[in-house]
Amino acid sequence: MTGESPAERPDDRVPSVLRFATELVAWVAAPWALAGCSWVLAVLSVVVLIGLPTCFSTPGDKAKVLIAVPGWVTILLVLLQLVAAVVSSWLAWPMWAALAVTLLAAATVVTERRRWQWLAVRRG
């Protein structure tokens, strides 16, 4: 921990709701899209999409940090979730659903900007 007060962290109530919604979509859409190729890949996708952000986090961003990483790693993990949600939804679901997921991911990116700027200067 860098000793900075939590007040310096940007308010991310709305971004966190959008981020979590996109993560949920990724956790469902990725295995759904991969199930036709391999059930092993489908299971592995869930393990990666849930396991990596659970294990690796930036101090100050979460209350409990198992393995501390710099902020840019946390940003990449969020981007992984967003890409998985969008790509998988286009592969597995009807166009209207994939379009809704794409709009959700875009809204997440827009609202995450302040948090990402804050994370970009954080060290693990």
C-alpha cells in the first residue's frame, strides 16, 4: 500500500456496476461460445476470467489483495473481460444480444476512464 487515503480513489459506483455486468456476460458468453469446440476450453475460459482477477489485484483497488500487481495489470484484466464478453457474444448469441453486450462494454470503457487513470500510476 502506498499510504494514500482512500478518498483519492475515484468514485466508481456506476463503473463498478457496469464492469460487473460485463464480467457476468463474459463468464456466460465465453464458455457458451467455446462449448462447441471443446468443453475443456469452455471450463478453462471460466477459470481464467474469474480466477485471474480474483488472484491478481492492485493494492488500494480492492479491500483484499492476494497477489499485488501494478495498476496496468488490473486494467488489462478488465480489458480481457470486456473483449471476452463482446467477442463471445457475437460468436454465440443473436445479433440483438451481441449488440446490447457491445453497448454495455462501450459504456463500461467510458465510465472506467477515471479509475484507469488512477490505476495507471499505482504499483503492485
